[in-house]
Amino acid sequence: MDTTIHERTRTVTLLLVDDDDGDAKSVQRAFASARIANPIVRAIDGIDALDILRGRNGKTKLTSPYLLLVDLNMPRMNGIELVEALRQDHHLHSCIVFVLTTSSRDEDKLAAYDLNVAGYIVKERDGRRNRYQIQEHLPLPGSPNGERTIGEVLDLLVESGAPQSATTESSSA
């Protein structure tokens, strides 16, 4: 089999980098309810994410293809520091990163986009379930006020070429 074709059809793993257990579970539930079955690996902060991406400190190395959903406000190494470290790493500089955070501060958005993130998603709770307000650079056709659940956002990612797997899997790192 041609490895180029094989690489393009492999399931995309999602590395969820978020220190909040409740938010991480909400994202996983949203994926499951939207029938997005991509495997999810969780890191609790930027240092944990780098260990997973590099296969260090007892962590199993995450293999390509993958994309990162990164919270900004985390202990030890925050999301901006993580993306800076990724962009400086010869092997990880081209990682696809979406920021998934509660921060709607312009300073945070500018810092993230200066590091070439693929999108900036603001987590907002509406009382019934977590909703995610989509900011610039992530098109949401037919959406009033740009509001979507994370499942709907990932549906758009899948429609744009990210493959889905047949069963739901998740794991914690």
C-alpha cells in the first residue's frame, strides 16, 4: 500500500490539553453526542502535552496525524507557552493547534494568532450545557452569532478533511 495514501486516511487523534476535569469531560461528551469518534488523549497542562508529543517521562508518544485543542489558563505551562514551545521544536513546529479557552481577551487572541493557531474557540456556559463561541478564522456557515457546540465545530473539521473513526475511544494521559 502506498504510504502517502495510508497517511492521509489514518484517524486523526485529538490531544485535549486542559487542566479542568469538568471541561475535559464536557468536551468528550460533546464529541460522543455528535458521533465524532476520533480518539481523544488528554494532557493536564503544557508540560504533560509536550511529554506526550515527545514520548518522554513515561508517556506513550502520540503518532501522527493529530491536532491539539489547547486551553490557555493552566498551571506549570499555559497554552501560549505550550504553543511557543511547539513552534520552536523542529519536530513539532507544524502541529495544528486550536485554542479552546474561557478567555475572550483580545491580548490572548492576538498572542495565539501570532503563533499561527488554526482557530480560537471561547468556551461559554449557557446553564444547560457547555457552548462554544467561535471567534475569527473558523467559518461557521448558517450559524446565528457564530455559536456552536464543540461537536458541531468538529463536524466542520471532519467535513473539511479530518477523518472519523468507526467507534468512540477516549483515554486519559
